Amino acid sequence: MAKDLRVHSTDAERLLWKYLRSRQLSDTKFRRQQPIGNFIVDFVSFDKKLIIELDGSQHTESQESDDRRDQWLTAQGFKVLRFWNDEIFGNIEGVLESIMEHLSPSPCPDPEGHVPHEGLGNQVRMIAWEVTRSCNLNCVHCRAASHLGPYPGELSTKQCFRLINDIASTSGPVIILTGGEPLLRPDIFEIAAYGTQKGLRMVMS
């Protein structure tokens, strides 16, 4: 059953898996369509005890069943995050940021109420970088009002490299190359490769 679900994943599940696979988020290993007890969860990190479930419109008709399922999983020590499919397609950066917050929780205050200062580097976990506003599509669900450029003021390849150097010198976040359509930049793979050489996790949206 779990194998069949992996083979016949939904579009939303495939999109999110692109970012969760291969330890791209906080070096965390996720499994997909994983049996736990009598249930099969969409994504799970056993190390972090974190479960991620994606809900389509059909879940509004099974809310009571979902609640019982979540209660049982919570009783086993898991944290369950739920996202609508529309969130995956329309706000993937926000979804990833929410997941990252649960993978790398903020430091707890000490008994006197002071939060330890860890510096900027340990606070930045993810950067969504709009490398271009140009886009060859005009999707109604997209937040960006883009059209096929070029747009003035976009960074050159060398300027992108300098920005990556600055980021790598202070922290090691996941960098999401987004737009517009990032693949319209002829140097996009150079930018991604340079970031990887600097030890950053480069993904594309």
C-alpha cells in the first residue's frame, strides 16, 4: 500500500518531496508514505519526530477521522504539521519556512528570561532569493506580477557570486532560487553550482 502511494504521489506531494529529499532541510532525513501503526503518513522524520501531511479538498469531509489520527500520532510523540495543497503550489517558501521552524526551534530563554545570543549566522535558516522577475507564464495563483523581461536592476553573475560569498561567510542556510522563472537566467546553473561549492544547500522553485 505504501509503495503504491509513493508511485502514485499527488502533484503537491511530488513538489514538496523535491525539497525534503536528500536531507536538504537542516540535514534532516525524511521518509515519504511511511507506515506508522495503522496509518500511512505523507512525510516523516523519525529523528525529529515530525510528520507532515498534505490535505486536499477531500479532507474537509473527513475532519473527525483526521483529528483521531492526529491525536494518536501525537500520543506516540510526533508533532503533526498539516498544509493544504493550495499552500504547496502558491506559497512553497512559507511552507518550507514553517517546517524549518520546527526542525530548528529557537533557543529557550534562561530562567531569568534572557535569550542566548547566537549571532546572525545561527538565526538565518532559509533564504528565498528572487533571482529574476522574468517569467514566460502568467499563472493566476502566482504572487508575482511577472512577464517576460528583461527587468532593469537584476544582479549580474559576478554580483550573485559576491552575494553568495556574503551569505556563506555568516551562515549556512537553504537558498531557494525563485522568481519569476529562474530557469530564464542563462547563468542559473552557474549560480547554483557556486553556492554548492560554498557549502550552501541550493534548491529551485
